[in-house]
Amino acid sequence: MLQKIKDYDFTLIITPILLAAFGMVMIYSASMVLAVVEEHESSYYLVKQMQWFVLALGGFIVTSIIPYKMYQKLIKPIVLIIVFLLVGVLIFGNTFNNAQSWFVLGPISLQPAEIAKLGLIIYLASIYSKKQSYINEFYRGVLPPLVLTAIILGLIVLQPDIGTAAIIFLIACSIIFSSGIQFKHLMLLVLVGSLLVLLTVPSLITDERISRFAGAYQPFEDPGDDGYHLIQSYLAIGAGDLFGEGLGQSVQKLGYLLEPHTDFIMAIIAEELGFLGVVIVVGMLATIVLRGLVIAKKCTDSFGSLLAVGISAMVGTQALVNLGAISGMLPITGVPLPFVSYGGSSLLVMMTSMGMLNNIAKSVKKNDQDPVPVHKQKDSEKSDFTFEGGKTWVR
């Protein structure tokens, strides 16, 4: 029993839990005034996040125990669930911030697009791992999974949730790139994708999206409207200096900064805990991403390797999009900071994916500890060794 526990990757256990716990502290600090203004208890958002954390921790434990290869047998139901939820939310979903992206069932709010991220990762990892023997054949090995990917992206764009669609697109690109696709096929996909974007962009352009771009790249042109929230983010980040104003001492959360407990929680962290706090959070997120990529490299099973790449890409791209928005490098898209921002659907998916990644790490460690005896190796594996004059040489 003790040996089984040691097989787990404690970096991928401790780091996500610490980030989620830290996130709950910052959610309380950032949202207490907002909660009171909305006529709730000051701990309203904290309590809801804690409830989701318990559920997310359960998902983490379950997926860390379940052998990751089992998901390959569940591809069809996973795909059906994703499509059903994304179509359902367009018909029966609730609208927040001009996007029909949520199911609200009493006190529970669920965002299907978050579930679609992880589901699509499992699907693409499974399909491309099965196509490894003919991955160099574009129409047979590369193209078919992209049809479903395009459908899922289209359903999310229709909500519209451009930020999440962009993240899913980048995740899909990372898996495709890691699958062993030929460079010329990759360039062909980039060309086709660029043409599709050019064709669809005119229909996606609205006054609101134009204002988001203007607010991101020219915030001081209209500081009272389009650029207001980014300027408040700058003020929060600048006020924090090296060590911050102190936990709970943020001024920008007092009604100045939009969504201080979700989209802009890193700005509040910068204001209250300073540059040091930002570095710690970014460092922990980077640790998860890099650890996931190391596991992907060590995993000898193509499905496990691609699954690890997809999960790492999900955490990394979502963090970069969130940080890009608060710093003015990207338009504000409403993407939460992984593990830290308020949001039950995001926390549930992130912690569940960490359980999957831990199960892959467990498999890798077990394989490292239990090498295949030489007399049981296949002839192809033995071919790395030749014998000359009684000596063993490794080619």
C-alpha cells in the first residue's frame, strides 16, 4: 500500500491543492465587498468555491486512481456528452455577460465549454495515438479528428465564447503538433485555419469586441469607458510594488475593478502581495506545466503522452490568456486563472485533469521501477545490442 502511494507524483498533488487553497483565500479577499454590495454574506463567494473544491478534490482522487487507458474505451460517450451539452446550452442555457454559456440549476452553475476542453483532449489524444502508424498520411491520419474539433469550436463560438474557443484551438494545435505530424501537413493546417479565420472574423466583429481590442491596446484613448478596466488593473499592479499593500488591503476591489475575484484576481494578488506573490503563483503554474511535459516525454504510451501534453497545454494556455488580459497584452476575454480564480466548472475540470496527469505519472514511475527482463524483450528491442568478441555494444 505504501509503495502504491509513493508511485504518485507529489508535485502534482501538492502544487494544485496549494494553488486552489491560496485561490480561496484570495477569492475571499477580492470578493467580500462585492458580496456585501450584492446583499450576500461577505463569505458568499468563498463558501461556494469551497463547495466546488470538495467536489473537485473528489474528481482529483477518482481520476488519479482510474487507469488513464480506460478513457480510450469511453471515447464515444465522451464525445456524445460534449456535443449534447454544447448544443443544449445554446437552446436552454442561461446568459451572462452577453454569452449563453451556462446551465443554472438552482445554486449550481455549470459551464459546458470547460468540460469540452478536457473531453476534446481525451478524444484527440486517443484518436491520434491510434493513427501513429499512418500519421504521415494527411487525409487518413491527420484530417478526420479535426472535423469534430471544428464542430466543437463552432458550437462554442456561437455562444459566443471566443476566449474559450481560442484556448481549445491552441490545445488542439499542441496535441496535433506532438502527434508526429509532418511539417508540410502542419503548414497546410495553418494555412487552412488562417483562411477560415479570415472568413469567419467579419461575422464575429461587433462593437463590443472592437471596444475590447481598443481597451487592450489603446486604453488611455478612452479611460472612462473602453480602457477603464485595464487602467484599474494597471493601478492595482503598480500599487503592489515588490511586497504588496498587505492581504485584504486592496483598493481596486472596492468597486473599481471589474470581476476582481475572477478575471482580474491576479491584479488583486499583485496589489495585496506584490511582485513576490505574482512570481510565486506563476512559478507554481509553470511547475505544473513543465512537470506535465516531462511526464509526456517519459511516457512510452502514445495515448498517455498526448494526454499529458494536452492537459499541460490547457493549464499553460489558459494561464497565459488570463495574464495577457490583465497586463494589456491580450483583449479581456473572461478566462479565469487556473486553480485560483473563482469558478466551479474551471476548478472541477482543472483538478480532475490533475488526477489524470498523476495517474500517467504513476504509470511512468512504475515502468521505470519495473524494467522488462532481457529474456522477455521483443527481438526489435534486443536489436539495440550486438555482441562482438564477448563484449556488449550499444548502438
